[in-house]
Amino acid sequence: MLLKKTGFPQDEEFVLCTVTGVNPHSVFCTLDEYGGRTGMIHISEVAPGRIRNIREFVQEGKKVVCKVLQVNKEKGHIDLSLRRVNEGQKRTKLNQIKQEQLAEKIIEYAAKQLGESTLTLYNKLSEKLVPQFGTIFAGFEQASQDKLNLETVVDKKIAKLLIDAVKQRIKPPEVKIGGDLKLTSYAPNGVQEIKDALSLATKTGIKVRYMGAGTYHFDVIAEDYKEAEKILRDAVDPVLEYAKKHDLASEWVRKED
């Protein structure tokens, strides 16, 4: 992994570590992103509850995601915790690492085509993209959506190679949300009224699927949750208003897809 951060990690930061030593009451790790700086996990921070055999939880060479508890820059000590990292936080961190590794592979490909050093090209991109976007991958993600012109970062020949590879390998981010809407009418023209109500949603472009028993599932795919929630609300609210005015029984249940 080419990604190397300078200095020390921040308190409460999540870091990828490699276990280098396991003692009866502590574990020593190198912080992969910080040039191999060493951190320590006290046995009380390995797992909740009483630990009889620390090696049941960690072994030398194992990759683990830890939370930084405290940093003493003067002594060079970094206290870490394994037990304070939940599964969601672990997945997020590992996903970030995978994203950076993908960015590095794209850079490696471009460097090989150009006959240039991978590290040289990586450093050139890192210098421009990291201060602005936080990571090289985040910059590439912007380029994949045509929100960043890589010719402002590197020369035209390199930019073309990179953008072709970026668009092939990095797809725009998307989130999917939805919910179930139940509509019931006992009026003689109830079927038509339900169709009219649902048409208010479908004309917004939202996907509506009939699930049976008067229930309709609404699906929204967007770049982020804020946009997705707005699209869903703009589709559902008019249907609920229509149902209220036309005496349709309605029940909306938000679902996490």
C-alpha cells in the first residue's frame, strides 16, 4: 500500500494495523498508514469481558482495525483499542482501504503505460488531490462523475490515461432507499382513484412495484441519502395528500433497502 500519512494519528481515529507481537497482557501493532509506527492494545481493550487466552482474539500477522485512544507524541506511544470498534466502523475503514488500493492500481496501470515510476505519479497526484479531497480515491471519484478535470492536476497525456481507467473501474456512488405504501378504497371507482394516486408518484420517475394485497413498493436510487430522501418525499407526499382528499385508506412504511 502506497498510502502513508505523516505524523501521528488523531485520538478516536480508526486505523488499520498489523499485529506484530502478542504478550500475556498486551498486543503490539504497526499502523499500516503511518509508516509503521507502533501502537499497543492493552488486554482490557482487546475484547469485552474476561480474557483467559489473548491469542484466541489476535495472532501475529493479523490485520485489525483499531480505534486510537490516546497519543503521547513525546514518548511516541499510541494506545489502541480493538473492542471499541463495532462492525459498521470496521467495514467503513476496510472499505476506505480497498478504495485507496483501487486508486493505487489505477495509478500503477497509468505509470506502466507511460514508462514512469508508480511512486512518482502517486506522489504527484497525492500532492494535488489529497489536500482538496482527503484521498486520491475521492478525487478520482469526482473525476468519474465529470466533476473534476484531471488535466488541472497532471498533463493531458497522463490525464487521458487516468480518466479512461477511472471511468472503467470507479462507478458513481449510489444509495438505495424505499418504502411500502398500502392503499385501499371501497368506492365504486376505487381502482381508478388508486391508479390516479399512484400516477402522482410515477410521473416523478420513481419506481413503483405492486407487492400484492394493495401494497406498493417505492424504490429510489440516488447519489446520496439527502437527495434520495427528497426524491422519495416528493413522490410519496402528493399520493398521501390525494388519498386524504379522496377518502382512500393509506399507510406508509419507510423501509431500509
